[in-house]
Amino acid sequence: MKKIGFLPNITRDTNLSATCDLMGFAADLGYGVTCLSEYSQFLPSYCELIDSPNELCRNSDFIVTLGGDGTVLKAASYAALTATPLLGINLGNVGYLTDAERANAKESITRVVKGSYKIQERMMLQVSYGGDSPSLALNDVTINRGLSSRLIQCVVHVNGEYMDTFRADGIIISTPTGSTAYNLAAGGPIVRPDAKMVVITPISPHSLSTRPAVISHEDIVSIRFINNHDIVVSADGEAISLPTAADYQNGETEILISQAKYSTHIIKTNSFGFYEILRMKFNKSH
């Protein structure tokens, strides 16, 4: 039996009422439904419970996320490893990454079941420090000063070539998908999600001459931090552990950011184009 996995945001879907409604709809279509066992108290008896998000993605034909963009981003870090497609149902505010609103969710699921959909393959970034396993990001990798009141200093190289030393509140390294997120709020450019590029955008830079830069998706970015022990690095909002102050050598550390070998597969069942969606979401957010 084919299976549909569900990854809900319980703060957006109180008591998982919307999730259970869509599960019942999927079951009526002849599909098995799966969800994480941590939500068992809210789920119907016919739902197959799975302990980890990785296993959920591995055992589902596609995943329905119920929440906002954050829910899709969280699911992407697991689904990308198995190339499991994501169908986003928006229960949040803007929802750039979601396919449908709650009112149209059943229609979207029906279209997927009938094969009336497209898959958008979205590039991801990987960020690594030292020998640690890289973290994945669908939207962006961000570096900021954390709780410190001082500007951070970042020496940036692209493919080994010195680019600049940024003195700023932080830096955003964004995929095309993430260009409409934090990058946009920081003054970076909007990029079509199928473009082959990466955007580097400083956050409140000290110098007026410091501007966002667009580089190739094949470029490798190295960022070296100088005497900044309070820096926070995150991938799609999830903090990445960096060495403590005692572990720094010569007061410096370095991270590497490049295109990941994995990608996120987004299900699209509507006919809206990128710029049409952009206009609709902008109007909704104001």
C-alpha cells in the first residue's frame, strides 16, 4: 500500500485537528498514513506510528507538512536524504514554500494522488566546521553576533580568492529559495528559485561600501572569524556547534559553505508562476 507521511506543526495545528482530517481523507483514497509517534495521543488508530523523521520520510511516498515555511524547512533536512517529495499546506502567515492553503489541502492531495503535479528540485547548501558532518540548509546559512553588542569580523574567500572582510552584525549566505526570507529582509536581491546561484548579504554592515554579492552555485565559500567568541552560526535557523573560546587557535576559526549533494523536492499542484506567488504573498503579509 502506498503511504502518505504527515509532519505537522502542533503550535499551528492545535490537537492536530487539521492533520487528522487530512489523514481521514487520505485513508478514504486508499492510502496508508504515517506520522511521528510523539503525536500518538492525537492521532487515529489507523495511523502508522514511526519514531524518527528520517524513518518517516523513508517509509512514505510523499510528506504532507502542515504549518508554515518553518515546518517545510524542518522537514527538508530529513526528506532531502531520501529524495522524498514535500507537499506544504500553509497554516501560518506567508508560506512561500507551501503549495496550498488549508481550504485547498484536499484538492492538492487529490491532484498528487492522480499524478497531476510537478516536482521542483531546490538546491541546498551544506555548512561544515572542521571534521564534523555538514549541516544542510534549504533557505540559508546565517552568521550573527549572538548576544554580543560588538560587530563581528568575517574574512570571506570564494574558491580560495579573498573577497572581503565584513564588519557587520552578521552575514547571510542564501540559496535562491531563501532569497525571499532573511536575505530579503536584510536588503538582498530576490532570485528565482530555479536559478543557479548563491547570494551573500551582510547584515547591517559598518561600511556603506559593503553590498550583497551574487556568486555561482558551484563556488565554495570559506568564512574565517577573527577574535569573535560569541558568534552564532545556523542552518535554516538551527544552531551549529562551533568551538568554545578555549578551542580557538590564534583566535580564529573557519567554516566552509558549498552546494550540498542533496536537494529538496517540492510538490507543486497549482499553476501559479513565481512572480504571481510573490505578489500574492507580499500582499498577504502586509
